[in-house]
Amino acid sequence: MTQPLKKRKLDNQINRKLLDFDFEKTCSVTLSSNNINCCLTCGKYFQGNSPSSPAYNHSITSGHTKYLNLTNHKFFVLPENTEWEGISSVQDIIYYLDPQYTKQSIEESPETALDLNNEKYLVGYVGLNNFKSNSYINVVLHCLAHIEPIRDFYLLLPKHKHYETITRKSPINDKLSLLVRKIWSPHLFKSHIAPHELINCISEISNKKFTIEHEQPPKNFLIWLVNTLHSQLVKTTKSKHTTFSQNLQGKIEITTIPIISQEVKSRVEFTTIESKSKTVESKFWLLSLDIPHNPLLTAQLDKIEEVEIEALLEKYNGTTQTQVNENEVRTYKVLEPLPPYLIISFEKTSNSTVVKFPEILNMNKYTKSDKEINYKLVSTIRQDNQWSISLQRKNNWISI
Ligand SMILES: [Zn+2]
């Protein structure tokens, strides 16, 4: 007879609405990040569990007795400092703190789930908080979290044979894994996530180049992030192939041709010197396209010009010459095999041009291949007041 009463009393000490595991796991008293426990009554973080530790003192002064250790995920009672048995009723808190996946659970993941308020949310399509000016970071994180093989790599990272090394030597990969696992979690208490821990890590590693304070072009951030994640995975897994090189990286042949200019009948003419051209092969994470600037159209603000992406991609057919400075032109040729996922960035000089994307983009005319190399548009990133991403989900577009 006493057991159910005791259990109910203990459960009254748990206030799920105050639990938030998105923020830095540091002690609210000492600011230390060692051996941190979450008080399940008020949601605050306290260090230690021995007598005179901040957590112990908190239990004495507040009467809050239930705690969760954020490192070993054990529930315990203070001030007695005893482990708490019968944790099945609080397993949802562990799912919320540290979602885990198997190949099977990914396949069987529900499309929708309920948060603590019984509000339905679309699993995988939850918002990331914009603290200040970090929407440029959020869209890139969402973009990567929706590239299926990259998503699955991060969902299953805790089961990776080098996971222990990765957590120790590459916090950015570890924290991205936790964020992706939260984004795809059907066990969220609230249907938005604060990417605080990962952004702090990004800010630190990039020497404050990418922070919440100053907006940056998502393209620059994406290249930096993918380079960083890839190179740290190469080091920690001792393999030159990573989910990024396998899914996003392509090869390109760049030929640089010198040009000379001469005045002919008061006109400047350029001549290319093909015999002095140099060709190098390079790798790319994304292809940049320049949208032609039409000042006449920009002057007429209501006029929107449309340009086909196929026409812009002619830049990469190996024969179109692009002037890079007054002494050189370049040709670019994308090489096979192209990556399974192609990221294209537009250098825009005005808002009066719309790029049209076909239902299926066949890249073989740029590689001069016989077989079709088809791509379908699955996500777009754009800037209005802030950066937003649209993701394709079952033939519908969802904007976040
Ligand atoms: Zn408390």
C-alpha cells in the first residue's frame, strides 16, 4: 500500500515542462561542466552529489529530491544519494535528453508525434531557435540534417566503432549528432530546439567567424562547416572517405587561359592564348553560379526576370569561358562521377531575377556523358527578412 503513494509523491517532484536539455550543461552555481545533474523539479543544473556539493546543498535548501546525472543518465535521490529504482516511468526524459536510434527505428520512425502540450508536430521538421542573427546557421544545419545518408550517419553516430574517439577529439561532430538526433526525435517535450551547444562550439572552433551576433552568407558557413566536419572525421576515423566526401563532394577540371588585350580601331579586343593554358583538377563541395545582372530590369522594380538553371550551368560545360581577372579566363568542367547530392549556390546581385529549376535536372550535357545524371530539387535556402529553408516532403514543400 505504501509503494504507490511513495511513487506518486516522487513523481510530483518531476516537472517536465521545466526540463530543457538544449543549453550548456554547466552548474548554475559554479559554472563547472563536470559531473552535472539536473534537478527534475526546477530544471536547474547542479554539480556533484556528495555532501556540500551544489546539488546536495540545493536538495537541502529547496527540498527538491529527484536528480538526473547528465553524463551517465542515472536517476538518483538527494540528500540520501541513492539511485532511484523503477525508472521506466521516466524513460521519456532520457529519450528527450539523448535520443538514440537503430536502423530499424529510423525506418519505422513516426511521421508525427505529440509534445508535452499534446500538440502534434512533424518529426524532423521542427524549428531551430533564432537567438539573434543565426538563421544563416540554422538553415545549413537543417539542410544537412535532411540529406538522408548524412542524417543517418549522425543518427547512428553513437553506435559508430570510433564514437569514443570522435566525442573526445571532435566535439563539433558529436554535438551535430545530438542536434540531428533531436531534430528527428519523436520524443520532444517541445516542438522546437535551441542549437545553443553546437553554435557555441562552432563559434569557438571558427575563432568567432561564425557566431549568433553577425549574419554571414550561408554558403561561406556551409563550406567551412562541411570542411571542418569532414577533416575531423578523416582524422578520428582514420578513413579518407566520410559521409560528406561520399555524398557531397565532386570533381572539377579548371583550365586557366591567359588573355591579352589590344586596341583595334579605338576598341579593346581580347585574345586568349590557348597554348599557354593550364589545367588542374580540383574538388568541390558546391557549384557557384553567377546570375547575370541586368541594370535595366533592376531599375524597373516590378519587373522580374526569369533565368533557367540549365543556361547558368553552361558555365561548367568545359568550353564556356569565364573571365576571372583582366589577364585570365577560365573554363570549368564538372567530372564524373558527380556526387549523389549537388549543392548549388547563386551569386545574386539583385532580387529581380528568379532562377527556374526543372522537375528533373539532367547534368549529362555538362559532363558530356551518354547516360542520364538526374537530380531532383529537394531543398532551397533563401533570404527574406531572415534565412529560411524549404524542404521537400512527400511532394509537399515545408518551410522552416
Ligand atoms: Zn530544484
